[in-house]
Amino acid sequence: LEALQTGLAKADSIIKESKNAGIKIVTFNNKNYPSRLKEIESPPAVLYFKGKGINKIHRKALGCVGTRNITKFGINAIN
């Protein structure tokens, strides 16, 4: 029970921090989760994004993985 409470507290903290930073969260079961992404072998359970909205993604899409310590090259590549 303690582990569950700890996990829920951490999730609540992530939600609050994301909201304060203007970051939106979409879970796998959310209607806005990209249908094409659901088709891959191991789709992420949660997506974080900023901008107009994840449901604006059409035929072409770009994903950036591992951006916690993004390099200057990575920043230039996605811009």
C-alpha cells in the first residue's frame, strides 16, 4: 500500500509540474493519442507535449526520444 501511495504522489507531482510548465499530457487511452503511434510494437503509455496539440499531427510526424540531456545537434535537428 505504501508503494502505491508513493507512486500516486509522484504521478500527482509530475502532473502539477507539467501543468505549471505548460506541458500537456496524453495517455494511451486518451482520444487524442495518435492512432498511428498505437500501431508500433511498444507505444509509450504517456506523451508529453507543448504547442497547438497532439491531435494536429497528420501524415508526417516527428518524435524526439531521450531529450532530458539534449545536445545542440539534437535541438538543431528538430527545429
